[in-house]
Amino acid sequence: MRDTKSAEAFSEAGNFLPGGVNSPVRAFGGVDIGPIFIERASGSKIYDIDGNEYTDYVGSWGAMIVGHAHPKVLKAIQTAAQKGTSFGAPTLAETELAERIVAAFDSIEKVRLVSSGTEAVMTAVRLARAYTKKDLIIKMAGCYHGHSDSLLVAAGSGLAEAAIPSSAGVPGPIAKLTVVIPYNDIDAAETAFRIHKGKIAAVLAEPVAANMGVVPPVDGYLQTLRNLCDADDALLIFDEVITGFRLAPGGAQQLFNIKADITCLGKIMGGGLPAAALGARVDIMALLAPAGPVYQAGTLSGNPIATAAANATLDILTKQDCYQKLESSAALLQAGLADAARGANIPVAINRVGSIMSCFFTERKVRNFADVRSTNIKQFKKFFAEMLEHGIYLAPSAYEAMFVSLAHSQQDIEKTIEAAKNSFQMIIDK
Ligand SMILES: *Cc1c(COP(=O)(O)O)cnc(C)c1O
């Protein structure tokens, strides 16, 4: 069992919060043990209320790319807070942040700041529907785009059929406006466009899937999506809430040299505070209120504290070598994990793109959601629990990524590999 204070806290929280948490994965439902409650975090380390220290590979789901409580980010937050915490009126820092985003992404000319990735994607979808005057959205199974109605859907019975709700409370008629296809399946994308020709407003994709664990696009996949959209006057929306500013300053679009029509950003760009954004060409963004007829608003959009944290974080990420450092730390970790698994004779497939990776317990390649679901989840759960015992905090779900940050030192990585050696060993012993 987990330590008493966290267990007690979870039980107490359950009296007041449904499931004891404010976001489902925090309940550790995917790993059959109680969650740790966090006291504080610093750099690559996170501390629970029982005083345990962990090397953190969750990093607030990737938001903490410069590490926890970075002094420059803290200073920016403190300075901003002293001047007032919210005005509901424009500030200079919002323009500065938008300018940074425009500079980083070739495909973005204007930006709307929002408070969450969910809002960014929801607005992107509305914008695409308004721009194309069409209704259907294509998404991929296993990709997550926040919790708006249109996107909490699962594949219907046949390939390229209308989707069905994947959450209670999502009306069937709304789900029917989304088509769900398997990720990395070029034929399925072509088929969907053939069947729904002239009705597709947008293809919405994570350019590197990172919410079913990390699944990179196969060669030519993103280009195929781009071509299909162009041929049918549909927009290509890249949900770069995880990949934006992480894989490169210009996200997956820079890495794979593909331009999206609309880009959604979140997580990293908020520097650990609630800030997210969508951006696109001028002709698309001109449709957004008050410039155009597509309504969207937010009391806390462009909030001065969140914007200060965002600007400070993106400023740190402009320093030379950041992305090389992320790449080399993550490559070292990947090689060490692969080695440790081999040493224990546990078959794994480690998918990695830059500083995001997943260690799947399987002998096969993992290229889509069906592949992920066929991996050995029981082994993952044991591995997770062992790693936690060894002071390594991985995402508490076989369907989530590991996030390497700039704060992870070589010693952190080496300690993690040592822990993995023992943990893989324990999987066979049990
Ligand atoms: C986290 C995430 C979202 C949702 O962002 P929130 O800020 O949690 O609403 C959307 N898309 C992707 C790819 C994400 O990883």
C-alpha cells in the first residue's frame, strides 16, 4: 500500500471531489494503487506529502519543460502578480506572447490566447467549420484533443463511419459530425475523404500522437493528410498542445516540414500556468470575434500572470542548445531503458520523438491505438509501481507519455536507468 498521508488525503478528498481528484488520470486508476499527493516540486524533482522525493517524468504533462519552479519563471510570476492578477482588459504582455508564437511557427500569422488546450481545440474546430462552411471533422482513434463534445468520440462500427460518443452526456447527433479513423493509416484517411467528399471541414491530428503513449507518424502520413485536405478544401488542424515548443520551437510542423492551417498550443506555452492558444493565417483568424463572426471569449484569456509565466518560459527556450540538450537527455534515457529491458529479457518497444517517449511492453511495433491496446498493461502496472518505489515518477497510465525536461541531469537519467534495471527484474520475479 502507498504511504498513509497520501492514502488518507485521497480518502478525504473523495468526500468532496468526485473520484477524489479534479482530472481523472490523477486518481492513478490505470495502475491499481492510490495516488501520491504532491507537496512541492523543484527542478526535476517532485515531493509528496509523505516526504518522498521522486524524479519527475510527468512534469505536469509536459508543461514543465524548463523544470519545476524555475527561478526566472517564478520571478516573472511574482512581478506580474504584484501589479494585479486580472484586469479583463488588454495588456502589453499578451502582444509580446502572440509575437513570440508568430515568430516560432511559420504557419501562424495571428494568435488567440485562451486558458486551456480544450478551449484552443474547440475554437479551432469552430473556426474551421466557419471558414469552410462545412461540418464534418476527422480525428484519429487514440488522439486526445481535450474534453469538448465533438471530440469525446470513438470510431463507429465501420471504417470511416460516423463516430459515437465516448463519454456519457455527449449527444449522438453531435458525435455524428466527427469521423474517427485509425492513426497512421493512409488508406483509412483516403477512404474517409472519398466517402465524405465535400463535407469535411477539417482533419484534426496530433502530428506526433502523445496521448496513447508516444506514437510517431509513419513516413508520408502527415503529408498525405495535408494533400487530402488541400484537394477537398478542408483545413488541417494540428493539435500541438504537447508537441508545440517541445519537439522544436516551431513544434512538429518544423520537425516534419509540414504546415498546418490552424495550430493549437497549450501545456508548455503556459509555463505551468493556464495559458493556451490557437493560431493560423490572417484570412482564417480574421473570422474570429470581434474581427469576424465566429464567437469566442474568456474572462481569464491572456491573464497577466499566466502570460508572464508563458513569456518567461518561451524566453528560456530560445536559449541556444535547449533542444539539443532535451534530445541528448532523452536519447540517453531511451538507450538505457532499452538496455535494462534487454538485460531482464523483457520485450519492450520504446517510441521516442525528441523529449517525449513511451516504453510499451510488447514484442511488436506500436503504430496506432489498436497496437497500444494490445500491449501488456499488467507488466506496465508492475513496472510503474516498482519505479515509484525507486523514486521515479512516471505517468500513472500505460497510455501516457514520459516527458524529459531541461532540468533532468545526467545523474537523474542514470539513476532512472538503475531503477529501471531493478524494476524490469522485479516484473519477471513476480
Ligand atoms: C492536454 C491536451 C489537450 C487538452 O489541454 P487541456 O489544457 O488539458 O484542456 C488537448 N490536446 C492535446 C494533444 C493534449 O495533450
